[in-house]
Amino acid sequence: MARDFAEFAELAQRFSRQMAAQFGTLPPEPPDVRAAQNVKIVRTIFSKWNLEIISLLYGFPLLGFEELRRKLRTISARVLSQKLALLQERGLVARMVLATTPVRVRYLLTERGLVLAKLGEPVLLYLHDASRRPASSPPATDRNDLS
């Protein structure tokens, strides 16, 4: 299985490079600047609770506010509300108001959020698989490709 993930990683890297070349999305900055930009993006989009919310909405496609809060257990209503608003602003989560009595609200992933969740799925599978095997030092690769 480790070999399959390594092959998948190579394919994913090639795909990323092809897309970057096609759309010109790779910044021309040196690797340390690019790495800092990547960290900023990751911290903005994937700050505390955001990944958990995306993951829950991927597993449970329509959840109400209280259902989300209960499943997240220790998140406050205020923080959950802020996180949902941010994820909506980023185009990852949609808020659906149902015409029921009383009115109900459900949250779901947008197409962008669904693609993001699907892209993350292989990473989680890899981490689950890797956690069952003893750690080993991988052969050196071109580390610049990671930034």
C-alpha cells in the first residue's frame, strides 16, 4: 500500500505542476517566500475547527447548527457561528434555510468545499495507513517541489 500511495503522490505532484504551468499559478518567488505564502493560506483557510467542520459536512451532507455543535463537542456557539460565516465567505460551505415551521437551517458543502474534502481524502487514508506501519526514513527527494 505504501508503494501505491507513493505512486499516487507522484501523479498528484505532476498534475499540480501541469495545472500551475497551464494557469500560471506558481509564484515566481524563491522557495522560502512560497512556503511562507502557503503557510498563510493554510492558516487562513484551515484554522482551528475549519477542517473539523468540513470533515463533518463531508460525512453528514446536511447538518443543522446544533447538530454540528454537538458533534464538535467543545466548540462554543459563538465560535461555530464565526467559523461557518468564514467558510461561507470562502465559498466552502452554504447555508440552506428550509421553509418549515419553525424555520430550520442546514449547512452543506458547496461544490468548492466538496472538491476540497475529496482532495483531502487520500491524505487521510495515507495518514491512517502510515500510522499502522513503523516509521522509516524515506529516500531524499527534491524538497523544492513541496512548496
